[in-house]
Amino acid sequence: MLLMKKMLLIVIALIVVSQLWSQNGSMSSSQQTSKEDRNFRIPLIGETAPSFTAESTNGTVNFPDDFGRKWKILFSHPQDFTPVCSTEIMELASLQDEFDKLGVKMIVVSTDALETHVQWKKSMESLDLNGRGNVKIKFPLVDDSKLAISKLYGMIHPASNTTKSVRGVFIIDPDNIIQAIYFYPKSVGRNTDELIRMVTALETTEKSEFLTPVNWKAGNDLLVPAPPSADASAKTKVPDGFYSPVWYLWYKKAAKN
């Protein structure tokens, strides 16, 4: 009888230990999954832009398919009716003709719901910012209230428990390949002139064999990507339309309009 009692106690102890191990394992697995669920990777330059379907102020959007073979800018916001984001969107709206000339389609993603987007858009279109008159926002404001797009584009991560990191800009080429990425803090407004400069530079280098030097703007001289090598004493004849301050730097003179 005593032996049976000891055996029964051992069995009970084994069952309890097994359950504890199982609970700890489940908790560890749950914690690990939770951590992994917030560790979303930013798609990098040279990779295909992640696709998505979502509702927007312009109806259902299938990105990037709906935008065809155009350059695209995906511009993200952490919340509607915030001061910095509002000025950014209104500035983008005022520059729509400039982006149209470059063949660029704009899409704005914000983490609030569509109903809030509609009210935000209506309010911004009623404002006269900096005395430039009212602007019409033609590009879509996309509902990302479930953070699905923000996760696809790596803007939710373990270091942040809020949507404050959803301040990204992705410039995407006609083949839907990401060509440039920017991220900004929530306290600093983005530079729309730089977006125009970047797209102009990307389009220029895509159409030619040349590069753009520091602070390049449309109409400036271009760089030759692979100048002919020469030692310091060699005399290399510089052809017309080019100039070279040193053997490893060759410039092509910009065409004069």
C-alpha cells in the first residue's frame, strides 16, 4: 500500500511538472511570436515595392498596379489632423502640377480610418495656407487603421509601441522597384523640394549613362561614371562637352536650352 502511494505521488508530480513546462513553453512561444509580429522589415532600394489593396478617399486602391508604368511616391503619416502632417499634405497638393510634369503619381497612407481621412481632407481643402489659396487634394489618402501597409513597409518595429515611426517616403520606379527611401521624425516636416529633385535626378540618370554630383539640380552638369584611368603625369585629352579638374572626376556639360 505504501509503495502504491509513493508511485501515485510520483505520477502526480510528473504531471504537474509537465504542465508547468508546457505553460512556460507556450508563454515563451507567445512572447517570441509577439516580438516577431512587431519586427517588420523595411523593403530596401532595389527590391519590389510591396503590393496592397485598401480603401481611400479616391475609392479602392490597388497599389502599385492602379498607377501603371509611372513613377510613384508613397508618403506615410502616423495620424490625421496632426500639424506637421497637415502642412506636408497641403504642400504636396500645391505641387501636384510639378509632379504631374515628372510623370509621378502620389499616394498618402495614414493610420487613421477612412471616415477621419474624409474629414481631414475636407478641412485642409478649406484652408488658405500661406496666402496661396485653397488647394484640391487629388491624390488618395489611404486607410491604414489596421496598420497592414505600415507593417508591409517596415514602419512598425519593436522599439516603438506607437505609430510615430510611420513617417516614411518611398520613391518607386515604373517597374515598381524601390529607388529611394526617406524616414523623418514626427517633429520635422519633410522637404518636398527634395522629393522633386530626387525624382528628377533618378529620371535623368535612368535615361542616360551619367550620374549626378552633390547638390545637383535640373540643368546642372553631370558626372561621368567611369572616367578613363590615368596616372598623375599623363595628359588626357578632354573631348568637347566635357571637363576634368582631376583624372578621377569627369563632368559632362549640361545642354543649354
